[in-house]
Amino acid sequence: MRWQKTSGRSRASLAAGLVTAAIVFWMAAAQAQQAPAAGPFSDAQAGAGQTAYAQNCASCHGNSLAGSGEAPALTGSGFIGSWGRRTTDELYNQIRASMPPDNPNSLGADTYAAITAFLLKANGSQPGTSPLTTATAVTIGSVANGQMPAGLITPGRGGRGGRGGGRRGVNAPARRTGLIVAGTAKNYTPITDDTMLHPPDGDWLMHYANYAGWSNSPLKQITPKNVGTLQLRWAWPLEDGARQQITPLVHDGVMFLSTNITNTVQALDARTGDLIWENRLGPVGALGQNATRTMALYGNLLFYPATDAKLYALDARTGKIVWQTILSENPDDKLGGLMIAHGKLLVGLTRCDERSGHDYCFIAGLDPNTGKQLWKFVTIALKGTPGGDTWGDLPDEKRSGADAWISGTYDPEMNLTFWGTGQAKPSRRDERGTNADALYSNTTLALDPDTGKLKWYFQNAPGESLDLDEVFERVLIDHGPQKTVMTVGKSGLLWKLDRTTGKFLDVRETVFQNVWASIDMKTGRTTYRSDILEQKPGDQLASCPSPEGGHNWPATSYYPADDLLLVPLSQTCALFGGGGQLFYEMPGTDGNLGRVSAYEARTMRPVWTFQQRSPFLTGVMSTAGGVGFIGDFNRVFRAFDVKTGKRLWQTRLPTTAQGYPVTYSVGGEQFVAVPTGYNGGSPEQKPTVMLGGEINRPTLGHGVFVFALPKTGE
Amino acid sequence: MNLRVRKSCGILNAIGVAIALVSLSFAADKPAANKKYQAHLSPMPHNDAMHPNFSGKGNAIATLAGDTMSLSGAFTGLASPATKAQICLSLAPGIPGKPIFEFQVPAGVEGKVTASFKLDKDQTAALQKGQLYIQIHSEKAPNGNLWGWLLPEHDIAGQDVPQKGPWFLPEFAEKTK
């Protein structure tokens, strides 16, 4: 042994040296881990940045910087994995160039520098003596470790940056709340279960027009032959700001609209555009930037999901509040899908992304007359429950996601409601801490609307890792005795399942995808590319489609006369992770970011397609008259022939056509309504990176625009 | 334009680059029966902060005759002069790969290029599988400004000319039963 050749003194000296070195190394390592070197910013600057963050950023990235939806976490291992090897000036420039999403580079250099300083502090960096400047270029990983100092953030409802702290809330003028315009909708008849099962031809009673999720109307006054003469009949402005992606609902000649920047609900005469009543429920402000996509009608009630996770029941005739209830005490949780099924009010919870003390996302059944919660189906399988072993060893408190942010559909014969869920959170497996399937994320759920009992499930994307939700509309279509549920997810796969059992029947790629290396056509099981499976923190993973989604919240329409699914699609790719998301055009698309494709539902056969540079930002709406409607990012609202895709008519709107077009009739006259809005979430924000300077849209112009054929004699 | 073609072994950083409009057309100096491939050149992956340096677009056509791939095309709209171009090999369309050939391009913000390459068996197979792409670098996007995968010649559906199905859609996933 070598040691035996060494003198005792030398051995002692060497040992002492090793021990000393080990201690020094350990201390240095501990210091590096626990107390990074002083950061290139001052404490006062970080404090100012914290205030600016609360006013401008918390509404999307969360009070605790945990991220939500497509807004990434700004603290923790994910942030350091993405930014640790990059420099402070890169972070500053990225924030300045892209934030806030609806008005980048609008806050001033000092504010952006302060926010950057706050993010450094929130990731464990110690303040120094000099403020950060735009020229400061320090490697972030050398001063920050991703560990937020205790006490930096005040948690809880209404805390800094939580409700009441949104950017719009600060800047928006104070407004009176309450029923500020009183009136009564005349001749309004209560909506019964039978009304819901057989909606009047002239109504648009629910999010997708009918329980089956068809976004199709039996009206046929407007046809391919006369649609070219459509004229603007009336328009109604809605307050700008926040995420306006609404579905106008229409019953008995009354149109119901909402504006989520102020949480205002209005009833208008659907023929003339005259205001009947207006209730400003509040709160005012972006408040989490969660989109309001639909309300719901039942009996004499109108249900509105406010942006503070409060659910209201208003008297649809007068706008007066009948009841209100809070679905979640968590300041970052929001209300997602909303619908009536078998006399129950079903609501989904979304943005349940907090990693400590959070609610899990769920779908709940409520008594529509009282708001009393009857049941709750938690969309995260916890330990000891069925599916609880599909998260590996991840403890319950770290299981998150599976947001229910899109409304379901309903089969009255089976008495089953069909919902999709979003991906597990954080989106990437390496940040999530498990490669396991993570039920019930990205899953089709069949639930009993009376009890919330799970009848069956099919996980469309097990262990999803690229922010590719499979949450979107479940369209119910029958072919003879075969009852199917069809859906398209962000990865662009068009799924067909047997809705009696959940058995996989078929799948088809609707846009180019390179994330799924294989699909088992017997079971529908998808398997990722190997580099996605073997991902490590900081890896940039190529993803076609990007998190914009091959398909997103703009809903598919089903045209039953020709058995056609009319699917709005998006075509972008991204490098995901390792410093954020970098976007590029999808190969094979010739730079066309938007596409609409028709598939025969029975065979999944592609029938026709058209595409264009501008992404589409509304759902497709089709009519028995053979006309389809869709609107886009570039303010164009068009009509097309559902049999061929040929464009028949178009008009230009003040800003992006965004939300869900509807059609209805009053007094024997068919109308078409389309909402506009600016902040459309992923399908609007992601392509904006590539369209900067090419397509310029006003940030104002939210509203609803209503068209009809010329009146006789005009 | 006579281009010098040589093998390149450097690792391509496929992430940041500038945008430009490219239009490459492949020198179809072989019989019409030879197989053609087309590429739409577009900005490489970027974010808002990188966007100003990543402009441009273009198109290219490649013809494979025997073991020779001839290409021609053009680019335009770069934010800074082009510096070089590469043919890269990737796992699949949309996934950054590594360069296998390098060639010269005009040092401008727009220009035409032609080049030809001898492909080995694996490279030929890669071309046929849509695994080769063109990448053009520029001064402000030194790691790559534009790229575009060489895909089998196909029709492009436009907004005013709906295309009847089935239409071109590269398939990546293996369907197993």
C-alpha cells in the first residue's frame, strides 16, 4: 500500500490537507448552492422590480412566479435550466422585446431592468451595491440558483400580484360596478332540459350550439349563392384588454355577451343591437389573463365565470345576481369549461399550477339553481386512488396540471359528459420530475354528470412533455350503430374513440408532426422521439407543432349533411426549453401558419384544405345552408363553401377576429355574429413572434359584429 | 454562379439566425424523370428579441440524378449579408441537424445560388426521407438565418385555391399494429 511508504507526519499532513481541502470545497459548494455570489443589481432596484412585476407580469406568470398556462415559471430549476447559461442582458432583452405580450417594449428601460433584477433575486441571487443596467452581462447561473428566498412573496388570495393586482387593474380607470343598466328581456322563455336537447333553430344556446359539440346551425337562409351579399347589420364594442375569446349566446332574440377585462355581462336585442341590461360584476383588471370563452344558459339563469374564479348566476331576463359562489380560494386558479348537462351545471377548474398549497384541477357538478357543489372529479390521480400509480414516485403535492379549461360535450342517451384535460405541469418531464403517464392529464374523460363518476378514460398523450394539450372539444358523431367521440389535440392528431367504451378506433395526423415517433394503431398509444424521452434540463427540444398547437381552442365544426369535420389548424414549430421557446415555420407549409381542413368523419379521409399566412383565431361555424365561417389574426372574417373550402365572402374587422362565430335568427332573418379580440393566448401569441412587423394589428377593437343579408328592397 | 463545394464537419448551432427571403431553384440539368425536391426557406428558430436579425425567405429546388444532387434558388430580405450556406442532415423535418456540405452564397441580403453535391448512399436515402435541409447564414445570424427542408415535390394549397385531399403531409410517426 502506498500509504505504508509515507511517514506518519506526512500522512497526518496529507490527511489534514485533504480534510482542509474537503472543508473548503464543501463550504464553497454550500455557499454556491445556498448563497450565490452577489448579483449585479441593488436591493432597491429589485424592490421596484417586484412592484412592477406585480403590476405587469403576475397576472400571467403568477403571484409566486410559478407560471401558468403558456406563461413559463420564472423561478426554480426550470428557470435556471433555461437561463442559467445565459446572461442578464439576454434576459433583459427577451423581457423587453416580448413583454407584456400585448404591448412589448412599453414599460421603459428602467422598469425592465428592475423586473430583471427582481427575477434574479427571486432565483436566489443576492443584491449587490450597483443597479443592473441594460449593458450588464453576467451569466445568470453564476449568481442565481433558482431558490427563492423565504418571505419574498406574500402568498394568499388578494396578495401582491394576485387578484386586484393585475396590470389592467392598476391602469384601468375605476368604474362603477353593479347593474348599471337595468332592463328586462321581453318574451324570454325559460330554457328546459328539452330545450337543451332540441335547441330552437334560431338559437345559439350553448358554447358549441348543441350538446354534441358540432358548432353547426340548422339555419339555411344564408347559402353559397347569396352569402356574397352579407352586410354589417350592427356592431357592439366591448372593452379592450385581457383575453377576449367569447361565444355570444342567443335565446329568444336576446344576445348575451361578456367582457372579461371588467367582468361585465350584457344582454342585447339580437336583431337591433340595442342594450337591454348591463351588469358590471367586477373585478376590473386582467387578473390572471384567463380567457372567458363561454357562458351557459338554463331555466331563467345565465351563468358567468368571472376571472376571479367566482361563478355567477344572473337572471337572464334582468341581469340581477341570483347567486354567486367561489370555486377555488387559490388566487391563481381560474374557471375554464362551463356547460349544462342533465340539469347540472358543470364547470372545470384551470390554472391550478401552484406547487404548494394548491388546489388540484377538477371538474365539478353544481346545482344550477343554488350553486351548491354536488360533486367534484379531481383530474389528478393521487396516491391511493385509481391511476395514482401513474405519476411514478412523485408525491401528491408535486402533481399538477390536467386543467379542465375547455367545455365538454354531452350524450343524453348515455347520460355521459365528455371532457378533455390539459397536460401535466410543469409541461416538461425533466421539470416535472417524472416520466410516467400522469393520469388524468391529456385525457378524454367520460363522466356521469349526476355523480361525477368516471365511466371510462382514454389518455391521448401519456406523459406529455412539450405543452401539447389534448383538452379541446370532444365532438360526438354517430355512424349507424357506431357512436364515436372525435377530437384534435395540439400535436395535431385527429382521434376517433368509441364513446361507449373509450376504445381507440383511429387516428390521423392533420398537420406535420415530429414529436411522436410511433403510434400503436391497435391501442392508440403514442411514443415520443428518443431525445424527448431522454431530455435533460436545458435541452432544446424540437417540437412540430409548437405549443401554439396544431389545433387549439378555436373549435372544430361538424357539418352533418356531408359528414365533414371542419378543423381549424395552426402550423408552427418551436425549440422548447433551454432558454424559453424559439419559433419557426413548419416544414412543408410554405410559410402558411393557418390552415383549415375538412375530413370525412366516418373514414377520416381528407376532403379539402386551404391555408394562408395568417393564423386562424376563431372556431369554425357551419350552417345547414352549406356555408362555413372563420376569422383570422389579420382581421379577416370569411365565409366558405363547406363542400369545397372555396372562399365565398370576406370582410375586414377592427382587430383580430377572435372567439367563436355564431348564427341565429330573429323575426325570420338569419344573422351571423363574430367577436373580435386581441390577446388569444397560445394560438395568437406564438405566431406573433414570426409575424412581427409583417402583420400589424390594433390593440384596440374588441367587439361583436353582426351580419345579415340585405333586407328586401335594399 | 460557380460554387465551391466542400465537406463541413463543424457542429451547426441550429438555433439563432436572421430572416431572409430565399428562392433557390435547383439546376435541373438532368432528364425530367429525375426526382425533384423543393424547399421553402424561412427564418430559423428565434424569439422576439432575435426577430430583427432573422428576416428573409426563399425557395429552392433540388434534382437528384444518380448520385448528384443539383440545386438552385434564391433568397431575399435578409437583415444582413449572407455569409455561407450548408446542407445539413437531420433526424426529420423540423429537427436541427448537422452540416454535411458547405457552399458559398452571394454576400448580399438577396441573391441566387446554385450548387451540386455528390451524395453517398446514406445521404441519398436521407434526401428521399426528407432529412436534408438547406441553411443560409448571415452576418447578424452567424449560426444560421434561413433554413428549409428538401421535401418531395408537391402542390401547395393556397387560401384561394383549396386543395382536394389527400394533400402533401410529411409523415414521421411509425404506425404499428
